[in-house]
Amino acid sequence: MILKTFGWSFAITAAGLAFAAWQWGWEAFGIVLILSILEISLSFDNAVVNAGILKKMNAFWQKIFLTIGILIAVFGMRLVFPVAIVAISAKVGPIDAVQLALDKPEQYEALVTDAHPAIAAFGGMFLLMIFLDFILEDRDIKWLAWLERPLAKLGKVDMLSVCVALVILLITAMTFATNAHTSTGYSDKSATVLLSGVAGLITYLVVNGLSSFFENKLEEEEEREHEEEEKAKAEGKQVSAVGLAGKAAFFLFLYLEVLDASFSFDGVIGAFAITNHIFWMALGLGIGAMYVRSLTVYLVRQGTLDDYVYLEHGAHYAIGALAAILLITIEHEIHEIITGLVGIVLIAASFWSSVVRNKRVEAEGGEDSEDKTTVHV
């Protein structure tokens, strides 16, 4: 099972590291390896959240996620995105941006640093909305019920998550953005942060809205088809599917890709603290992205999210923490190790809570009454 799921990841890792050593030497080998580990540690929470969405898809769309999806993730976010940042910031063509990254890496890094406030605001708001919509929803199973229960009550207020996100964006624009970190020092980036943050919010609302719409349509259609199938069986007839699942899966796939892009912001930006070499960066982060994809599918096929019921909670808390970190980095530098450790600690705590809960349920031989009350970590 592990070899089947992670086989391509293992193969690409070996090929990528061998190519780096052959083309650029052992220094490149080491940096690519470090970047791969960095991407995996920063994106583990991404895999957990992705698994919660991917399990709604059939085997075909899971394969699409691992093939076309990985091409988008590796070439789109890990190679094209850094180039696009420079192209837009410097107002040059993509080819000129690549040439700049190869010939003048210091200037390239400066341009990316100048674009960081906009990137952080966009990604931070997108991830913040994911966290808020999760934490403000009333769920049967609660991890930190002392916090989640009152927030769920507040979540009954319409559009509360959007209002909270906009308030946080305004506070960010009036605090961190007025003294944003750039390549030449500190400057006022309030307008840039506001525009980028609103763009991130709109992107979330559009993509999530379309995904939810087609999910609801899929549920309605499945219910209708089930009724027709039961009627057809009684009459000795057969009913063909209308294929709405394809549309629903497509928008879920689109949502996964935008989600992955937002999760990738910290990895791409953090990579510049290690190297300015665009191809080393793309290779290392691309290898890491392969493992994130494989891990997502593994979690789905093993039913890990069903066995460890608090993992999804931990991943969403990690998302909230990452959103806060991205907004803070508009002014203050935060080491990528800290960013990665925050997510790992939160997910590890939720995993341990799940293990404790499962042992208690097994010992009691029934349902866990504490699922609806509280869990101690």
C-alpha cells in the first residue's frame, strides 16, 4: 500500500536529487533535500485538509489530483509563481524574469521581498476564511469544546466569518502594513495589503461557493437517482446516471488547487531564505509537493480521518496559525522553522487526542460521550 501510494514520490525524489548533484554538485543536492523537507513539514496540514475533500471524489478524480493536479502544483506554484512575482513586480516578461533569476539572484530576491506584503495578505486572508468557516460551524465532534462550543453559537450569525476576516484585514493594514518589510527597508503598504487581502477573500468566496453549490446539487441528484433506482428495480427497469458527479468533482478539484496554492505561499517565500536559485527551489519544493499529494491519497484510502477524528480539527487550527503568521510577516520576519513547527505541533496534538479518545471508546465498548463535550490535550 505504501509503495503503491508513494512509489512515484520515491522515484522522483531519487531522480531529482541525482539530477541536482550531477548538474550543480553536492551543494545543490543538500539544498534541494532541505527544501523538500521544508515543503513537507510546512504542508502536512495541507494534506490533512485535502484528504477531507478528496475522500468525496471517486478513484478517477483522485488520479486526476495525482497527475494533472501535481503538474499544476509543481510547475504552477513552485516554478511559474516565483517567476510571475518578479515579472509583475519588475514589469518585465516571463523570460526576462527567469534570466534575472539566473544572472542576478540578489536583485531577483529583492523583487520577491517587495512583493511579499501582497502575497502574504492574499494567502493569509484565503487561509483565514478556511479556518473561520470551520471553527464557526457547529460540529457533533469537538476537540477543544471549551473554545469550539461558544464559537459555534456565534457562527449562527450570517456572514460572521467574512466580517471577522475584514476586521482583521483592516487591523493588519493599519498596523503591520504601515511599516511593511521591503528590500530597501520599511514602507507603507496599506493600500497594497487591503487590495490583495480583498482579492484573497473574493477568491475564497467564489471558489468555495461554486464547490458548495455543486456538492449540494450532487447530493440532491444522488438522492433523486436513488429513489429512481428503487422504483426501477420494482418495475424491472434500469436508470442511467446523469454524470453530475463529474461537475461536482471538477469544482472540488478546483478548490483543492486554489487551497494548495494558498498553502504554498509560505513554502515559496520561505525558500528564499535558503537559496535564490530558482531551479533548486522549484526542484526541492516540487519533490515536497509530491509527498504532500501522496500523503493526501494515503490518508483517504486508509480512512485515517475516520479513525483519528480530531486530525481535521488540528489541521484547521494549523491553518489559522499559518494565516496569522503570514499577516504578521508583512512587517516582522518569522523563521520558516517556527512556521513548520507550529503546524506539526497542532496536528501531533490532535493525533494524540484521537488516539486517547479511541482507547477510551474501546475500553468503554460504546460511543464516546466526550466527543460532544471536551477533549484534554
